[in-house]
Amino acid sequence: MTDTTAEETGTPEARSAGAKFLKAFALLSESRIGMIGLAIVVFWVSMAIIVDILPLQDPLAQTRGAVNMAMMSEDKTGVMHWMGTDSKGRDILSRLLHGSRIVLFWSTIATVVAYSLGMLMGVTAGYRGGWWDEIISYIGNVLLAFPQIVLLLVILSAFGPTSTFGLWLKSTLGLDKTIVSGGLIVVAITFSTAPQVARIVRGIVLDLKTRDYIAAAEVRGERPLRIMLVELLPNARGPLIVDACLRLGYVIITIALLGFLSLGLPPPDPDWGKMISEGREWGYFGLNMMLWPALAISSLVLGLNLLADGLREISLRD
Amino acid sequence: MLQLAGKRLIQMAMIMLTVSILLFLSFEADIGNLATKILGQYSTTDQRLLWLEKNGYNEPLVYRYLQWAWNALRGDFGESLQFATPVSKLLKDHLLNTAILGGLVFGITVSISLVLGVLSGIAEGSPRDRTITIVAVVTTSIPEFASATILVAIFVFWLEWLPGTSPFTDGLTWADANQLVLPVMVLVIYNFGYYTRMTRASMAEVMTSQYVRTAILKGLPYKRVIMRHALRNALIAPFTVMILQLNYLLSGVIVTEVFFSYKGFGKLLYQAATFNDSYVIEACAMVAVFIAVFSQFVSDIGYTLLNPRIRLS
């Protein structure tokens, strides 16, 4: 609502926001791979949004006698399973599309949380310097010394959903098991991702810090927090938008990977990584069940990477 | 130079120390939980207390940490709860297997990506360059467990050329070498893209430099310009990045080992994590961090040694 009304009344700010968006789109449309990437991402995002109103089977409903069916086959009740069924007789197409919502939901949350913390860490380390920088960089170095999966395995086995801490969250606080698992995954991903973001932001801020407008803000007597959040971060956004796209792709891979390693979200909700690992137990008969989620996750990450490439291309051209 | 190496070594030691404290606190601070895990859910409180007393868990935390760290330094990481074998023995066997897989992958990935990176970097913007870049983006977008799935579908079930798992039940023998093909392929496919793009960027930058232009203008054969003038300078940056990337390679190795049931370091760590085998997780994480920190050290020192601008200043 705000968008349209603002445009009609013609507030300069709103007009420029709409115009900026159109301009960015026009720029991106010059990059063919960027547009392909955008199309793939938009496809999956819209699937995640409208999946409820699509004429699909229930993703959790198990059909008796219709187990491990091949693609394009009908079960005895005459229901068509376009992508076949899994080892419990559930419709793969439906699980795949419902899975897109789960993957995109949790990966977006994890990326936003990790990014916010990482940007805060990076801008503080870069702008404040001195001890702030020493301490933040040290924390980052310690966390980045772990290969990412090792860090995730360590965090999730010490504090994961089945640890004393996870059980405490579930029993004492009475939280839902999906929320506990998802929350712990978000925390684990933040631990492994935020330091990387912080490192990039710190590098950009060290450069921006020497600009005249920062000196001007300091002379005006603005508080450091305001300088960091209002003056520095918005001006660092160019490379960060590209990086965020790539980062979201990595987070999606990580979440699916945790699902594949049975450390992810609890069953029976469809999670692409989990679907692959369920199929793996069935060897040849599970092949159909593994291939679709493998293609889905590859296409989504490919879309994000192509989009990031397109964005980088246009940002270099300016 | 020596000063730099010394400084880096101290930083390395500090990070290892911090990591060891964090690991110890996450897995062994809660001794009640530890006793339950070892003696089983149905042990009585008395049994647990007795066990804690007998194994010295009632000592202060600091004392226990020092003892654990001292033993770990001597290579004694305790005994696995799951396999009832000393952790050091498990680690030794599994690490060797991982070193074989990782070494093969690293060698192949580096050779492929150097060739492709140079080929696309010397002709920036050409159709060849664009094709290589797009292939690199596509392959780095397919995570290891997805590409493993697709490759298994093709080579194991459709063409029936290769085995779909790599358990090496008779040990590593030449007869079973075909079990290594798929894991190596999966890891190379995922990793070569990034290396290629690094090499390409570095090569493209060098090609626009003054000295390469001079060399071309003074009439040297093109091949010679590339081989003697451009390549040697262009490889410094990718070299350091490739060594730094060992960290990421190790992450990928873990996934691939789990997928193909390859008895390596990653499989061990994964089994330990799902079983909550504290001592094995601690040991594996320490080893992984050591590899990561050490490769960073090698890359730092290597960069200084290779780059004359830094070395001579």
C-alpha cells in the first residue's frame, strides 16, 4: 500500500525508490546470465509462496501400496504422481515444492541473522580499530580456523537438538521441535558465516573510513554508532549485495547438507537434504527419490550464483 | 622473514589453545551428562558417581583440562566410546585414507584449474573464456551430495561402470581402485570452478600489466611471454588461495566420505557426531583445526617467499 500511494502523491523519496528499482532491473536485464539467475530464483520463491494453493497431494500423506513409484505413474486410486512417490508412498512433486518453502524460509533467516551480526562485527572492527578490532578479528580467526562442516558438527553435537541443551529447550521451555532444530541450525550457521561477512565488511570499512564524508560526520559531532550504521554501512552495500546472494546459496547448501547428514530439521517435513538421504537407503529403488531434490537444490543455488554474477557484472560497469 | 614466521607460529598456537579450551568446555564441562552417556541411560546415580570418582572427573575443571591437553599433546586422546579403541589409533587409519583421497583430489583439481584458468585468462572476454567461466559457475553451484547423486545415477545405475560405494573392505588395493573414481570426481567437480576463477582473474590482471605489454611489443614469441613472463607472476595469488582452500576441501571431503561410506577422517567425525562420541569429536576437531591453521601458515610464508616484491623489501 505504501508504495502505490506514495508514488501517487509523489514524495521524492518514494519516487526515487521505485525509480531505483526499475533502474536496477533495467541494468540487470543487460546481463543475460543475471536474468537467467533471477528467473530461477523468482521461480523458486514464487513456488514457496503459492505452494498452498497449487493442486498438489498432501506432502505428508502416505499412500498404501504406492511406494517408490517411478515418475508419471498413477496409483490404484487413480491419482497421478508426476515425479513418482518416495519410500513411504508420499508424492515427490508435492514434497519438493513444499520443501522449497522450508529451505528458503530457514536459509533466509539464517542468512539475515548471520549477515546482521557479521556486518555489525565488521563495521565495529573496521571503524573503531584498536582493541575492538583485535578482539573481533581474534574471535573471527578462531571460528574460521574450523572447516565449516567440522564447526557445524561440533556445535550441533554439543548443543544440538538431541543434546542436554536441546532437550532442555524442548522440555523445560516447551518449544516446538521444529523451532528448536531450526533455531539451533540458524545459530550454528551464524557462528560459521558471520566471521566471513565481518572480514569482508571490515575490509570495505577500512577503505571508506578515510573518505571526506566520514571526517565531515565526525566534525559534526555525530556519535560513532550513527556513523557506523548511517554513514558507513549504506555506502558499503554494493559489494555486500553481491556477496549476500552468494552467501544465501552457501547457506542453502549448508542447510540441505545438514538435512542430508540427519542433523537438520526433524522429519516428516520435507527437507531437500533429508529427502536425498532417505532415498540413499534404498539404493536403486531410491534413485528417483534422490534425483529430484538434488536437481532442485542445484538449480536454486545455480540461480543465486548466476544472479550474483550478473549483479557483479553491472556493478563493475558503473 | 624469521620474525614473520615466529609471529605466525605464536598466533597459530594461540588459536589452537583457544579452540582446545572451547572444545573441552563444550564436551566435558557437564560431567553428569558424560557419565550417563558412557554408562547408559539406565545406570543408577550411584554407579555414575562411582564412575566419575574412579576416573578422576571430580577434580577441578582447570586441572582436568590441563591433564587432557597434556595427554592430547602426546597423542593420547582417550578411548572412543563407540568403538572402545584408542582414538589415536582410529585417527591414524582414517587420516591416512583421507590423505589419499584429499591428495588425489587436490592434485587433479589444481592441474585442471591451472590449465583452464590460464586458457581463459589469456583471452579475457573470448567465447572460450566465457564458456569456461559459465562451466565453472555451474559446477560450483552443485553441492557434493547432489552431484554425487547425479553421478551415481549415471555411472552406477545407468551405465553400470563403477561401484556406488567405496568401503574398501579389503583395504586399499589396486583391484578396488575403481571405488575411488566417483568420490574423486565429485570433489574435483565441486572444487575446480573456484580455483579456475582465481587463476583466471590473476592471469587476466597480469596480461594487462606493463611488463607483459613490453614483452609482447619487443617481439618475443607469444608462447614465451606467457610461459616465462606472465605465468610465473600470475600463479602467486592462486597458489596461496589454493592452499588456504584446503580448509574448504576438507569440508567437502567429509560429505563425500559420508556419501560413499569411505572410511576416512570425515566418516569418523560424522559417526562420532551422530553417536555423540565426545573424545573422538574433540580429537577430530583438533586435527581439522590444526590442518586449517597450518595450511594458513604455509600459505602466508609461501606468499612471502614467492613474491619478490615482499621478499626483498
